[in-house]
Amino acid sequence: MTDALSLSDVSLSLSGNAGTVDILHDISLTVPQGETLGLVGPSGSGKSSLLMLMGGLETASDGTITALGTDLTRMGEDALARFRRDNMGVVFQSFHLIPTMTALENVATPLELAGVRDAFERAANELAAVGLSHRADHYPAQMSGGEQQRVALARASVTRPKILLADEPTGNLDETNGAAIIDMLFALRDQHGATLIMVTHSNELANRCDRVVRLRDGRIDTATLAAQ
């Protein structure tokens, strides 16, 4: 079986006005298909940067990143965008919905970009799966934070991605809405067999994962099985 993701000696350095900042150092990590992996660690430890590298949203300074047997580090931006469209879903903490589009249009967008003919029918089904059929014609500004995150989750899962990446998916939500989003995230994983990788500060959420990788100062600190 092909691993969902494999990172070998991956480093990330970013240049700015203050000079070069080393974000990640020699990360080597393998994520089997179907695994749920939690990325934890203190703020500034490199969790979100590592997730962005896994999704091809950031370019590694050194090392190799392979997703589903494809070397992401050798791909240009257009090829990476197509690969993400066909294989990955991403859920961000701050939703990243298109404000001028309705919930239905937001969810249908990745399908339309892929040329799917029944994009809006599938989007409507996905909104129903997260309990938002009644909000299909509403714009993001007309919805609560919990509702917006559910739309974002529907958009990420509507393409049936093999890899689902979530960056603090409950970070901007209250406890009740956060718990609902997590239940939906795990339910979608179970229904569609996706590999799920999450950045989180929540120990409770991390403990629902098959495995937890802890980062500190841009390096892997520990990698242990989470309590089941």
C-alpha cells in the first residue's frame, strides 16, 4: 500500500526583513493511508508550517515530500494546484470562504474547477451532510462561525479527497460548535476512508487520533500512539 504522505529530511526557511528564519529542521515522517494524525506542540513550533508543506501550499527549502506516490517537491505551482484539487481537502481555522458566493456556490467551487457536471447537486448533498441545507442560499456574512466552518468542511470533503488536512479547525469556535465540527470531521473520514491530519492545541482532540506527533522548535519532539 502506498503511504499517504512521506517526508524525508524536510526543512523550511523563510526570508524576510529581519533576515532568514529557520522554521522546520530535518523533518522525516511517514503517514500511512487511512491514518488519523494529530500535530501538536506549543505556538511557534512549526505545526501549521508542516501542514502547509504536506499540502503543497508551502515550498520546502530542503528534503523531499511525497504524497500518494507523487513527489510534490518537483512540481510547479499549476501542477500542485491540480494535484490538490484532485487528491486533497484543506480546512483552515479562519474558514477562507469566498464572501461573494453563497454556501452552495462555495462548496461547488472545487467541483466546478474540476469540470464536474453535477457540481451543484453534489454540493447540495454535501451541505445536507453537515446539516446546512437550509443555509444553501446564504452568504458567509449571514452565517455564524460554526456554520461557516461547516461550509468550509463541506467544501473540503465534496471532492472525496484521499488526504484531508485541518489546521486548528475548531480554533475560532466555541466548545459546542467545535465539538460538532470534530464529530463531522471524523464521520467524513470514516465514510470516505480519507487520511486525516490535524493541527490542534486540544489534548482531547489529539487523543482521538491514531497517532500524535509533537513538534518543538521546528523539530519532531515525540511521536507516540494516542490513547484510545
